[in-house]
Amino acid sequence: MKKSIQLNQANLQQVESRMPVPNYSRASDKIGIVHIGVGGFHRAHLAYYLHQLKNKGEASAWGICGIGLREADTKLHDIFKNQDHLYTLLIKHPDGKIKPEIIGSIVDFKMGVTDPEPVIARMAHADTRIVSLTITEGGYNFNPATGAFNFDNPEIQKDLLHPNSPITVYGFLTEALKRRRAAGLPAFTILSCDNIEHNGDMVRKMLLTFAKEQNPSLTKWISEEVSFPNSMVDRITPATTPADIETLEQNFEVTDAWPVTCEPFIQWVVEDEFINGRPDFEKVGVQFVPDVGPYEKMKLRLLNAGHSVLGILGAIHGHDTINACMGDETFVSYLRAFLDQEATLILGNIEGIDLKDYKDSLLERFANPNIKDSVSRICSESSAKLPKFLIATLHDNLAIEGSIKFATLVIAAWCYYSDKGMDRHGHPIEISDAMSTELHQAAKQTISDPLAFIRQEDLFGNLIKKERFTKLYAKAIQKIYRDANIKEYMKEMI
């Protein structure tokens, strides 16, 4: 066995004998994109697309500077510093093959949580033309039921009072844009890459609401000069595990402290509204369209909702991974029934898409035995996800007298999940949710009030007033709380 090579710029020539490496000069790259939230998905998606474009000899003015706004980002910052911002992307195919590639499109990383000034200066720099975001659904700071900006957030309150030392994404964006306007520089495009319907419209609304409160004179300039394209992003990207790091070292003799794993499938559909230029992403397969809405809704209501259906039900049954759920015929049949009978009916026709083929491909992707996406990751931050992915479909089907039974069981299962924190065998479930305390407090009242959980108006809107839903929900709650045999109740519905 060859000696493992530490990943960094100086060692790239040695690494090249073991896997593809960047064929472009990174030292001369300008930073044209500032990206907030450098998680696995960004590194498997936007950064990967840009890497491909650079390998074609283009986009030298479009290097990425990553930004960390949370203490938890310190680990990646330190790893990137040691590895010259290089990382390995491990593409895992269903047949078991793993194809690694070194990605070099990220050329800098700054921590806003420790010192906001370098981050603000980087955003305000003339070379910066796009600020992109993967800050998760919960990072947009709005009420999921009403869509209103949450001014009660203590960090937002601090940013309103102290614009020069921001904490939140809105504080950083507003201060950077204020400096650009003062310097006579053009604005930048703000590009959301998060799983939120009309994500560009949402970040525009939230930013303008914040700016109006903090700096009213800036609001009109932002409204007129900043562009906010909507986009639909798609690539299943599980959390990196110690086994992934070990596989890279043992099988490919490369040491990378934080590689990224993903599936082969990748998709990005974007509205072509970039106020200050953009890379020629269409040359590497990105689809630019006048209206991303239908594609976005399709992906959220089918893929993301489908993931949550498997995740919540699978967690209670005791499945650890999504592909384990897909190895269980009851889960496969239930998922397909939800997709066909509830999710598809509210989508309408989508140009260039055969919905049956798309759903078939989803089932194949979810079943990829080489991905092993954890149920706990899929269930994380469900309070931010389910209102957009699943509860919205419930509301839509109630409005047209459509089927609601499959989604209703998932909501009842979410209540049990939030209340008990364990699967049907009594094994603890890992719950990661910003609202975990509130969810638990509401769910634990279910014994005395079967509808207690769905009285959370911020999450469920007016579902509590929909008798057709509450009757089904109460029956599902009674069954699940009796013995948590979720699989039997799934069978009853298929």
C-alpha cells in the first residue's frame, strides 16, 4: 500500500496519479462569488459546477470565498486552512463504485462569527458579484405559517442596533450593500440555493423587511439594484462519516479531514436574473429558465417531501437509513402511493418533465445502497422543512378535496417522534431541531388532548379547523400511541 498523501496545494501533483485534480491555476483566481453556509451540499453542487467550468478553462474571475457565520463553522475553516481550501468529492454510484475528485473552486474562507469586518469587506469588494446562500430552511428567519419576518429573534434585534458588527445573514448583507452604494459600486446578485419554494423571492422579502427597519434609506436602492433569482437545486448529499474519511485514505491513499459524499445525479434550474454578471454555468449543464416555480414545486413536493415521509416513518419503525427504508416493500409502496395520490395531483403539467419518469428516478436514487443517507439527517430541522414540503401539500389537497391520508399519518408520526424521542423498540431517536423543545412540549399533551400538537399555528396554519383532517389525524394518533406499530398502519392505507 502506498503512503497516504495529505491533501493540499503542494501535493496536488502526487494526488493526480490517484484521482482527478483541478487543471486550472487557483492562485490567479479573482473572488467573484461569496458563499454563506459552506456545508456538504454547497461543495457537491454550486462549487462542483464551478469547478467543472474552470476545468474547461473558463470562469477565472469567479473563485469562491466561503463564509462561516456560526461557531460550528470553525472546524471546516481550520481544515480548509490546512488543505488550502481543497477537498475531495466522493461520487457514490448504485453499483458500489466510488469516483473521487479534488475540487478547487473554493479559494478562501472567512469566519464572520469571530470578526465580521473581513467578511463585510469581502462582500463589499468590487470583484464580488454574487453572494450565494445555503443557510438551511431555518436560516431565513420567517414564520413558516404566515411568511412574516421574525423580529423577535434576539440576533436580529442585535443587528438592528449594531449594523457594524452583524451576526445574521441579513445584517451582513445590508451592511455590505450599504458600503457598495456609498462607494458607487454596483450591487451584487443574492442567489439562494436552499430548499424553499420561491427562494429568491423569499430572501428578497426578508432582506427588504430587515433593511427597512435598520436603514430605511437603503431599502429603495436594494429593491432596484439587487437581483434575487429563484433556483431549484438537487443532489442528495449525506453527512460525511468517519468511514468516508477512512475509505478515501485506505482505497485512494489521500488524507482529507472533511471530504464530501454525494450521488451521481445533479440538477440546477435557475432564473437568469443576475444583475452583475455570472459564470457561464449553462456550459456545464445548468438550466436557465424564465420561471423556476414549477420545477421548484415539483422537487420540493416530491423529492423533499418524499424524503420526509420515509424519514419520519422510518425513524419510528427503526430504520437507520433511507436506503434501508427503500429495502422495505411496505415503505416503497407507501411512498409511491403518497407521491402518486397526493403530491402529484397538485403539481399540474411541467414543461419538459415526465412526472412518472421523475418519480421512478426518485425511487432509484433513494434506494442507492452506496449513499446510506441517515434518517436522522433527513429528519433534522423538520419544523423548518415539513411546512414547505408536506404540510403545504396537505393544505392544497384539502382545498381540492384530494387525498390526505398518507400525509396525515406522517404528521401523527411526527407528533409521536417529538413526544417520545424513541422508535417502536424503545431505542432513542436523535432529534436535531431548533424547535425541539416547543415540539416536545406540544406533543406531550397529546394524551390529554389528541389535537394538541397541531394547535401550533406557526407550523400548521389552520389545519386544526379542518374537520376532515382532524378526524383522520385523531385516528392516526390513537393507533400510533397504542403500540407504535407504524408499519401495520402504513399497510392499512396502501
